[in-house]
Amino acid sequence: MMKYKDKVLHELETIRRKHKGVLNPQDVVEFARNSDTALHQEFEWNDKIAGDAYRILQARELIRTRVTVLTPDSKPVRAYVSLPNDRKPNGGYRRINDVLEKPAWREQLLKNAMADMRAFQTKYAVLKELANVFAAMQEVEARREEQRAHPERFRPMPPHASASATV
């Protein structure tokens, strides 16, 4: 008997093959409407609950796409960020300015960025054209390890020069 996760993958592959090799989310939802499929269990079919969940996703997207300018000569960056410690019930997003000023929050953001860097490298490892990018990422990680091992050799980074950005 096929394991549940294998059934889901098999169904996704069935949908992809049926649609000329492209897996489209709308096609997945349509397939999953059939309650006999493994994919059916992956969705909330109560429209009241699903509607509320979708509005929360829309709010997250709205928050993630707002930008701010930290200094007059800097490029726009996200105005709000989600820290790992805030990713729990009743958690949320913090102003980037506040995160950059508080060392503990800044460290969380940096750890998150490092994890994103590793995920990027894993995802695109097959692209040899990015070898120089990956080498630079590894240098950054090595420097971070050196800082952790020998903090006395490194001065802490001061908070961002201008924390009074407009959101």
C-alpha cells in the first residue's frame, strides 16, 4: 500500500502530466475537490474557515510587500519583518528599524538570513553559474562562525545610522 505522502506526490504528478508538464495551483484545487483523493485532505473545504484563512494570507502579503527607505541614499527595503520568535500564535511582524536597533532581534534576523542563504544554495546548487555566489555565501558563514568562536576579535556592529524611517 502506498504511503500518504507518496499518494500526494503521485496525484501531483498525475495533474502535472495531464497539463503538459505544468503543475498549476488551480488545477490542483480542482483535482482535490474529489474527496476520494489524498490531496482532498490537504485543503480546508469549509468556506467560512477557508475565507478567513485566505484573508490572513492576504494580510501577510500586504505586510511583506510594504517598503521603507532607511536613509536618503539607501534602496527601499521591507518595512516589516517576521522574526522566528514571533512565528507563533499571536505573533506577527516588527518594524525593520526596531529590529536593526535591538541586538537580540538583529541577531534573530541575521540567523534567519543565513538560513535563507543556505536554502537558496540548496535550491540552486545545480546551477554552476552561481558558484561564485555560493563561495561568497560560504565566506560569510565562515566569518560568522569565527565571530561566534572568538567574539573578542570583532567589534559589534552599531545599529543602523538612521532609525527614523517613514513606513
